[in-house]
Amino acid sequence: MLKIECCGLTTLQTKQIIEKKFPGLVETALDPDMIAARKVKSGEVDFYLGSCMTGGGGSIATAIMVLGYGNCLTVSKQGNCPNEKQIRHLIYSGNHKAFGYVKTHTEQVVPALVQALLDKSEGKPE
């Protein structure tokens, strides 16, 4: 079972989406950004999902500070919401632990992102 920290401006919405679409497959947590990033760094939690106004600031900035830039990925930006196939490719092309996205993209990004993380963790091909 994956453990995912839901952070940023759409914390509760992200948690609800994950619990509805992936029951019994993902455990969610709602810690503040700094605590969440530290839990990912320690291995207590697998991934960090953070939403903000731009996708690359606010919430993901905390993860970058704790985990380092190379472990973090901005999935969506203002004016650019990738589709499911593009998100899947982003996940499979690296070993990132933290993901940032624009808060208005939550409904589109979170299900595709979590599905890709689950599939990758189970060894399924891209």
C-alpha cells in the first residue's frame, strides 16, 4: 500500500479523490508541508502531492527545500495541464518523491498521478 501526503491548497480535495478512486490501495495523510516532506525524506511516507496557485511554488517549494530539486517534479503549471498519458510518462521518466500541481488541475491531475505511481510501484510497464 502506498502512503501519500496530501499537501497544499487542495489538501482535503486531494485526499477525497484518492480515497474515492483508490480505496484500500493508498493510505493518505494530511500533515503540514514541512512535516510531510520530512516524512517522505525519512521513508515513513512514499510520496508528497502538493497543490498551489502556480504548480511550481508554495507547496512544492517546501518539498524542494527538504528533498532536493531532483526529487521533486512540477506536474502542471498555469495554462498547461497535461493529459493522463503525459502524466504517466512524467512519472515513469524519473524517481521523484514529490509532485506539485496547480490547484485548479486537482481533479484531472491527482487520479492520473496516483494511478501512475501505483502502476510503477507494482512494476507495470508505462
